[in-house]
Amino acid sequence: MASLLESEVDGAALEELPDAELLQWAFSNYGDRAAIGTSLQLTGSVLIDMASRLGLPFRVFILDTLRLHQESYSLIEKFEKRYNIKVERFTPAPRKLEKMLNVHGEYLFFDSKEKQEYCCNIRKVEPNERALESLDAWITGLRRDQSEDRKDIPRVSWMQSKGRSVLKIAPLAHWTEADVKKYIADNDVPYHPLFDQGYDSIGCIICSTPLRPGEPKRAGRWRWFNASDTNKECGIHLDKGEGI
Ligand code: SF4
């Protein structure tokens, strides 16, 4: 299936499409050049369930940093069984990972913001770039209420990846956390069990921790530094794209 050209995508019309219709549009027009990328947040569960109800084949991928919680691997298996899909795993490049560990050790992310970003780059950003090479449309679970930095994200935008335009689609951008939880409860959707243990976002072991009462949503990430930084990002979504 040939993917749509930029000039063939009517961004304003897509912004207004109902959620499931936007997903359907993506898989109908991009086929296996479209995929849901999930880090196993609650919105990822919703997107997988919605996509499954469309009855179209759809791809799902995760960035397996090799430092995920055991519960994350169990949830992936649950998705695969429940929806009869194969979740694609993009892992760190072995040589780059080996070099990083040899020079800086396994726990370099404690040392400085720079080393945390280096680790995220090797374990997440570079594998994500590899995933994007197989895509023309990247479907994400980003929501505007997740952080100050995400409050204006468009549902549909163009981003650049290695000199190529990729359509980034956030069908649930306008959903609230309550909307997400209601969909999951109403439809008995599998979700990450750590959300029932105080976590507000799921990432790597050690680097993501439960929230304390009253803390901002991203405070559980890398909590040993940048305590006042409520926009903590690992680099994957730094290109927020312009609405089209
Ligand atoms: Fe490394 Fe932590 Fe980033 Fe995971 S979240 S890639 S362990 S710094």
C-alpha cells in the first residue's frame, strides 16, 4: 500500500475525526506503514483495544529497554493473547549498549542529567528511530493533560525522523485521565498493574517510581534530580510537531 503524500493529508479534517475513525483512517491509508507505539501507559491499552475493534490488521511496537518491570513483559504477553497480535520489540543496539555499560556502568543515570539522557538515547531514542524507519504514521498515546509541556499537542502533526516526514497521530490527545480509566473499566481492557500501586507513568525499573500525594504527574521519573522539572522527557517526544 502506498502511503499518502503530505499534500494528500487534510490535517484540519483529521483533527475533528472521532477517535476510532482517526485510527481507522490511519490503518486504512497506511497499512503496515502505520503502528501504535506504546510504552504500556493506560492510553496504549485503550489504543490497542480500539484498534482491535476495527477489525483491521494493525501493528503495535514497544521499546524494550531491557530494563522494564517484569509486570511490563507480562502485560505484553496478555495483549498478545487477548488480541491475537504480536507486539514488536525494538531493543538497544548491542554494541552501543555494551560500550555504554563498559564505560559508565549499569547505573550511569544516577550520575548526571547528561548520562541519564545518554542512557535514554541508547535504550529508547535510537531504537525508536529504528522503529520509525518502518513507519510513515506513528500512533501514540500522548495526552494534553499529562504535563505542562504536552498541553498543546495536536492530534495530527508532521515530525522529522532522519530527514523523512512521519505523520504523528495522537488520537486521544484530548482525553482526560478519567476518560481513559472509564474506557478501560467499561471494556475490561488489560492494563499495567503498577498503575494500581501509585505509578502515574511506566518506564524503566528504578527510573520510574510511584507518585506521592500532590506531586506533579512526571515527578516519579528520575526523582533523584530535577525535582522541580515537571516536563521530564526521555527524548522520544521532544519533537512535538506542528499541527497541520
Ligand atoms: Fe536508562 Fe533510566 Fe532512561 Fe531507562 S529511563 S533508558 S534506565 S535512564
